[in-house]
Amino acid sequence: MLWLCLHFPKLPLEALILKPSFGDANLRVVIEASRVVTCDDEVEALGVTTGLKQSTVSGLLSGHPLQLLSRDREKEHQALKRLRQWAYSITPTLSLWRDDCLQLEISRCLLVHGGLEALLKKIAIEFDQRGFSVFAGVGPSRESAWLLSQFNRASVASIADQGLPLESQLSPIPLSYLDEFPKDTAALAKAGIRTFKELLTLPSTSVKQRCSHEFSSWIDRLLCRVEVALEDFQPDPEYNDIAWLGYGSKNNQELIPAMEALLEKLSLFLRHTQLETPQLRWVFIPTQGQHTALDIRSSECHNNPKRWLEQSQLKLDQMTFEDLIEGIQLEACELAPARHRTQDLFLESKHQEPLSQLIDRLRSRLGFQSVTHIYERAEHLPEFCSYADPNQLTTEADDASTPNRPFWLLTAPQPISQRGNQLYWMDALDIVKGPERLEDYWWSQPTSRDYYIAKTGCGQPVWIFQDRHSRCWFLHGLFD
């Protein structure tokens, strides 16, 4: 196995900042229990370190534009979950580690991503765009990858496979990094064992005698002496991502590249999770004022980013923004299992647009309620056998066909005149087939009809019936 540990040392700060700071002069410090948790690089350069008292920080930075932020662990957890959601596009074997790390098992996906160097470059670019500081470590176990990320404090792009044995890489690391085992490290320090180099010279039996069972088990996992059962990560059935432009704009066309990038990431996530969605929500974040939401609905579930972008552009063209837009958020909460569609082997239909895509385009231009589906209903009387519903997005095809039914049904039956034994509608009608008797509502308002297929003088087939109670004739539909 090969584990990649991504450590986010400034997560308490970056989780609180809603957007990357572009030219912001404020110095930010995160405080918890009146102590410094983390701070900006500029603040560190002025002498502020983790653990300082809040009053000391205020004294050191007097005269500077200082912003003190209270730590929010829930926001940190949500930020890590969003990063884990993105990392699922790299490998299915990943997990949160402690409160500020992601662990990715990458040995099985290196070939897909073009090798370790290409994968690390991709990750570095992604986190740079998202505005996260990250240190990374690579090792054969999660524990070793975490230790190396803590000690080396190397950026993702600068990691290289040194080809050294794990023991050699761990040797210079002080045991004080194992802060979850303070009693064990203190006992070892009294015996003169302060680094992993000194610890690894001891027999494993000696370590187990000197230290707790938990510490010994941790060391065994660190050195890959025991196998650890792993489960693939199962992502939540929802998606949420955000992109910052780096500038403010009222020009709708300048928003399209960021929207396209967000849709590509969504499509990748949906393919890996084998999910689809019938609805998206865009949230446009202004420099000031209220956010603007834009809901996009499709007539079917799919994960095609080009279709979503086309619909979004059509709706976006109808919008104007009063304030400058600097961020775009994409949400997809109605995720459903993907349906396996039959592909055309010879690509004969590659130039034919799916009906659902045409419906989506019309709804985006004319409004959702302007385009409806016609659905069948189990009724005997023809006028009640179908209904229109714009809110029902999909329809299942019914292979069962009803014979002798016209495509066009009149809104209400029209009376037909009768002279003797001859029926007239525009001109004389000749009955060519029938009757077909339809009856219903015997319990309330009994209805009984005999339906016939007739032709006009010009050969137009029509659907007529005789009411068996009133003996009157009516026209009910026209055949194509």
C-alpha cells in the first residue's frame, strides 16, 4: 500500500474565511480558550505562535489591522468533508484523519493518474485554487504518511519518492510528535529514548514491556507489522462546491468558465458514485448584499455537464445582477442511482438530439410550466385516459398500444348532425369500422357509448360515437 496524507495546518483559519483574500490587509488570528490556534503567515512573521495568549497577541500586533476569529470546529469538519468529497475522484479508499488531515490510499490509482508526480501536481493545483494550505507525506501506512507530513512539512508538489527505507525516513523524527501518547513518550524520554531512531533499535518485546498496548499497536501499524482492514469510502448522496472568481463581475458571460469548471467536477463525482440528478441550484455570491439562487431542472436524471451548462446559460441570460458577483456555489441534493442506458453500437443516432434535451431547452427559454408531459391513466372513457403534468419530470414508456385510438382528441365531443340514416360533419361520413362499446360511472352518472371509425368525403378518418342513452352522435377525435 501507499498512503498519501494531506495535512491542513491552517484549517481552523481557512474554514472560517468564506472566500480567499485578494489584497485584504487584515491580519487574522484564530482563538480558542483565549489561546492562539493558528494565524496568517504575515502574523507568524511578526512573532505570533500557536499557544500564545490573546492579550499577548493584541500587544504584539497593536497598530496593525487585527481580526480575531473564534474557532468553529463544525465548520472545519464541513470543510474537510467537502475536500474528502473531491478526493473521492482520486481514490475510493480514503478517510478523515484526526481533525485536520485526509488519508488517501493511492497505490491502486497511480496508473490512472499518470504516476505519483502527475497526481501530486494535480492535487497541488486543486488546493491552490481552493485556497487551502497543505503539507503532505507519503508512506506505506497511514501512520507513517501522517508522521512524515507533520515532520517534513513539505508541500504536495515538492514530495518526491526518496527510495529510502521507512526506518531511515522515520529516524530523525522526535517522539514528541506522538501527542496522543504523552505518558508513553514521557516514560521513553526518561530512559533516554527521544527519537524514532532510538526507539527502532529496541526489540518489539521491549517496547511492549515499557509502553501501553495502544502505543505498541500504533507502532506496529506504523511499521506495517499488522494488516489493517479497510473499507472504501461511501460518499453522501449530495454535492456542494464553490468557486471564487478572484474579481467581481456583472457580466454574465464572465461567470460561464467558473460554472463550467464546477459542472465538470460535479460530473466526475457523479460518474464515480454512479449517481445522477434531475435538479441543480446555482448560488451567486455578490461582494455585498443578498445571494441570488438559480434553480435548474431537467426532464430526466443525468450527469451530462454540457446539457446542464446549456440550460444554465439560457436561464442566466434572463438574469441581471445589481452587485458584482465574486463567487459561485453549486448544489445538487436530489441524487439518484444512475440508470444504465443502451448505447447505439454503430452510432447511428449520434446526430439525433434526445427528446429530453429538447424539452429542457424549451423549458429554459419559455418557463418550466410552459412545457408539459402527457401521461396515461387507467380509465375507460377516453377524455379521462390522459393528463398533463409539468411537475412530473419523467415518464416510463408503455409498450402496450391501444388499437383504434386517434392521436388527436377533442377537448369536448362535438355534436354531429343526422339526416335520416346519414351522418354529417362538414360533409357526409361513411362508417368503416365499429362499434366498440365503452361504459363507465354506473354508480353515479352512467355513461354508455358505441364508438366507430368513419371517413369524411375527402378521406379524413375520424372517431365518432353514439350516446346509447340520448341516441345522439358526437365527434370525439381525429386520426393522423
